Amino acid sequence: MDMNDNSTHDSGVTKALDAPVAPAAEALVRQEDDGVRCVACAHQCRIQPGHTGVCRVRFHKDGGLYAPDGYVAGLQIDPVEKKPFYHVLPGSDALSFGMLGCNLQCRFCQNWISSQLPRTREQNASIRACTADAIVAAASDNDTPIMVSTYNEPLITADWAARIFEKASAHNILCGFVSNGFATQETIRFLRPHMDLFNIDLKCFTDDGYRSLGGRLQPVLDSIAMAAEAGFWVEVVTLVVPGFNDGSAELDGIAHFLAGVSRDIPWHVTAFHPTYKMTDNTPTTHDQLARAHDAGKNAGLRYVYAGNMAGRIANRENTYCHHCNTLLIQRRGFHVLENRMHNGTCPDCNTAIPGRWTREGASPDISSGFVVSL
């Protein structure tokens, strides 16, 4: 897709957009005639001098592509279940960091203050300058075994995340993205040496639906398949939005696609709560979420989880052995109440459960979440 964005980069729009930058990673940019081609996401914008890409944070200056660097707009320690990753060190802490900007325009965005700021230019977000070493030190000092780039869209700041993750690997920290998955083969290849976890948001199953959000369906489907094939641990989330993607045909389509990639991919179907540009929309009901959960199980997915309705969705937050159906992990919201697994296997039938269950030195304490000071 040849995208040409004619929005001139104005470093004086806000202090946030005048944040630190650095030359983009060579793997995520191609020189073309008088412009540069950014391949960090599936828009693959060809950007003229003095202009930005669709994301509004990657821009062409002095003959090269520049990308965000050296700051965070959010830095917090949360339970890994909040990301959500349910098959990664259950009950452990995850250091989450994010920057600004997104490559899509979801009107139901759950993190719109940070993700949509460069686009709307109507909000004010504080940022903190920091180094990659400082972020890794925050994780290490707090004995955090997992680090996740999230809040905004991490694909458009992948250059910065990769440098952080490379340093984090020396501390035996599992690293990952919580992303919309609107990626490219180049980005998947660039990230794989530096990270192991990929949570991808599959927002709907129609191209028209994705185009209403400023994207396309096929690149997201391709990213899920490529990430799984590349060896990432992949979990997929679908926010069930009434009137947008809650139809049976659409939910069945998502479920069958995921099962076709791998029946072992955990699928999180989560409840929508009115926000951003959809404050007048009705929230997801218990029955709608249960229907989505059942669509996944009927398609053959071994692990389907319902979220954002803690305590109101019976046992649909728990992990069960796909072989003998014994309860392995009991959850309520973001909290692990019981974990019966032993080294990633079922204690009753010894079946191996897919996921990332061990990490040398991990401290699986349940966290209530707190902001990190640098």
C-alpha cells in the first residue's frame, strides 16, 4: 500500500511532539527517490521531506527517517494478566511502558489519551525523558520478569523498544508487544531477536470494519500468522463492541481463523465499556461475551478467555487442561487465585500446556499495580 501523508511535521505543535527522536532503525526504512519508505507498519508510508507518516510521529528530516526515542508517556508495573497474557508466568509483574501515537484511529480506543494525541492535537500528555538503561534498571530493581511495550501502538516506536529489549535480555527479562498487529514482514523480522511475546488485537473480521478504523484486515491476519511461525508466543484479543463486531458470523470467522493458525493461541474476548468517541454506545453484555467465548470453543480453540467482567463470567477466566479438562489456573479479574501447574504441565495427566511458564529468577507475586519512578 503506497501511502503519502502530506501533513507537515511541526516539531512545535506540542512539547510532546517535540520529544526526543533518533534516526529510525535501518531495517524499518527504505530510501526511494526523493522520499523515504517507512516499513514499521503496514501503511508503508512514502514520506516526503518535512512530512510525517500516518502515525504523525515518524517523519522525514535531513534526508532520513526519524522516530520517537528517549522518553515514556507511561511507565507502570501491572499484573501480566492485565496485558492480557494468560500463558506467560501467571501472577507475575510486568513493567509496561508506552510512548505517543498510533497508526489506526479506533473510535473505541481504550488508551486514546496517549495513542491519539499526535493526531487530534487536542489533548495534553506529560512525557518523561529517560534512557533505555533506566527503563531496564526499573524492571531489574523491581524484580520484574516481564517487560511490555503498550499504551500507544508499539509498532511505530519499535526502534526504541528493540533497543530497550536488547538490554533487558541480559537480565533474563521476557519482552513483548501489546499491539494492533498492523505490521509488516520487516518489522516481525526486526523484532524477533529482541522479544518473545506478541499480544495482537484482532478488532474485527471484515475489511470494511478495519477501513473504518484507518487500516486493513489482511495485514493483521498476516501478522498473527507470521508471528506464530516466527516463534513468538502469541495471544490474541478481540474487544467485543456491540454494533461493530459482535455478530455471530464475524466472531465465528475470527475463531476459525485463529484455530487455523494454531488451536493453542489463547483468544481473549473482552467487554467494551463506552469511551472516547463511543461514549453513547451500549457496553458489552454478559450474553454477548459468553457468545464470543463459545464461538472460540466451538471452532476448536483450546484456550478462550472472557475478560473485563471480573467475577461475572463464571469460569471463563480460568485455564483448564485441554486434554483432561482439570482446572489449572483459577483467576478473578487480573488476580491469580490458584496455579496448580508444575513446570508448564498438567498435574493430573502430565500434558504439556503451551505458553511461557518459567523464567530463571522469576518472582510470581500478585501485583496491584503501581507507577514507576525513574
